[in-house]
Amino acid sequence: MLDKEQARQVLVKLQPLIDDRHFKEVSLAIVELMPDEQLQDIMKTAIDRTPAELFEVACMCVTAVTGVSDIHRRRSRRSDEIMSRYYALFIMCEELHTTSQATYRDIGALFTPPIHHTVIIHARKMALGYLESDEEVRRELMNITRLLAQHGHWRSLEKVKSIAPLKSKHIEL
């Protein structure tokens, strides 16, 4: 017999494999197994968020860490704005697309002007690559996803934690 914590861990690991029709029910079952009532309320709010509401929360978290505002508007090609958009797109993909709650087209429509789905795929790949190779990006994305987890969205944090940085090879002479 499993205790509550073991059952919750099993459900969390199985959640991506469960049919999309049952996503909300399984998510609520996971929340019910949590010991802290305040955390339960946060998670229930997160489950009920629409993609547009999640996008606003994600942009707020990215802005808090990077200082770049108006992430949903493409204004320039400055590197700090591009990286901030990459962060937001990475989060949206991890939180919504991997669970089939939104398509790349849905995510792209949240930006002004809308972003093409191939740009989203590219941004996600770039963010994953930077996570492996750039310690500053890793630190920023870890801080962003920790803030987002405080709002009940934990998938992107788990993804960031699961990606191991590449070990630098030093050649000794």
C-alpha cells in the first residue's frame, strides 16, 4: 500500500502519459494528496488558469528576473529581449504544450504580433541548448521557474532541474 506522498509522486510521474481528457482530474487528484492546504489552493488556482493567464504570470516572472518588460511585444532584436522571449516560450511549451493543453499556434497567438510556430520550436531548442552550456542562462531560468512554481506551475522547474550542464573540458599541459 502506498502512503499519500508515494501516491502523489506516482501520479506526478504518470501525469504526462494520461489521456488529455483526464488531465484536470488527475491534476486535482495530485493536489488533494498534498499535505499543505495553502499549497493546495495555489495549485488549484494554477490548474484553472487559462493559457493567457499563465502567459501573464510567466511574463511577470521573467520580468522580475531579467528586468525586460513587455515580453509579449516583439520590439527589437536586442539580446536581452530575445532571451526573455526564449524564457517565456520555454515556460509556455513546458507548462502547456507538453501536456497538450495548447498548440504552438495557440502559444504564438499570445504575442503581439503573433509568433509563427517554427519560431517557438527554435526558441525552445535554443533555451534547452543554453541550459546545457551557459551558466548565466541556467541561473536566470532556474530563478524564473522557481518564481513560477510559487504560482503553482512546476513543470518548467522540473525540466530545468533535469537538464544537466555540459562539463567543460580542460586540457592540462
